[in-house]
Amino acid sequence: MTYLMLMFAIVLIGITTTAAAKQWKAIVQRELEADLLAKGIEIQNALALYSATIKAGRVMPGEVYPQTLADLTRLPKPFLRKVYLDPIGHGDWEYLRAPTGGIMGVRSKSRAKPFRQHDFPAAVRHFEARATYYDWVFQHPSPSSVPMVQQGTAPGSASPTTAGAPMIPGGTAPGVQPTQGQPTVNP
């Protein structure tokens, strides 16, 4: 009888330990996931600031990107405190290279399924319903920062001050002066 109770106690301890280990693993993964979001968004913001600062006062088509993440940490104006490692992949990030050269984004190398599927910060709201951490791409420009296009208008056809104003033939809204190269229409 004592032997049977001892075996039962060992099985019960094993089941309890397994359940606790699974719970602990989930807690650790959620913390690493939050760290991934924080570091990824910080890198994404640093890429945006780098591009805006380098382009400031210059006429340059497109975006300008650093050659390495270490370029973002250099003085005189560091955009990133330090080069972070991928918290989920436990190493270097996978870089998303721009067609013009440089790093336009980073992603985790991990193919694990994320816990978080919705309620992302505005900078990365495009992560909703992504299957793996690998699908979370922190880049500049961010797909989440692209302005929403109003129904029935083409991208870039209305300025923020005239969005929603009725257009008159010729492409201008009432009370708006045409810009250079835009025809004037007298209604």
C-alpha cells in the first residue's frame, strides 16, 4: 500500500511540475515578446529619425538608410542608445535591405507563434494576425504609418486640409489655389 501511495505521489508531482513549467515558459515568452516589440519599435523610430535628419535641407528622392545598426548609435547625434540583439531569436536580427542600399528594417529570425495577435501599438498595428515573429517587420517607412486613402480618391489627390471637400472639374477643391502645373478652372 505504501509503495502504491509513493508511486501516486511521484506521478502527481510530475504532472504538477510539467504544468508549472508550461506556465513558466508562457510567461517568459510573453516577456520576450514585449521586449521584442519595444526594441523593434525603437529601431524603427531610429531609422525614421536617421532618414529625416540626413535628408534635412537636401533634395533627395526616397529615403536614406544606415549601412549598419551601429551607424544609428554614433555621435554627434545618436538615434539609438545601443545596438540591440533579437530577444526572441537570441542573436542578430535579420536585416531588411533597401533597394537603394542600407538597412530599412529588421525582423526576428524566430518562426515561433506569437501570443499577441491584436491591440498592437499604432507604430506596428500591421502586425495583427501575423503567424510568426518572423512576420513582424520593424521598418521605415512602416506600413502602419501609410495614410489611409479615402474611398473614391486616389493617393495624393487631396491634401489634409481639403480631405473630404468636394472636387470641382479640374481637380481643385473650392477656395483652394491651384499649385504650379495644375490647371485653373473658372466655374
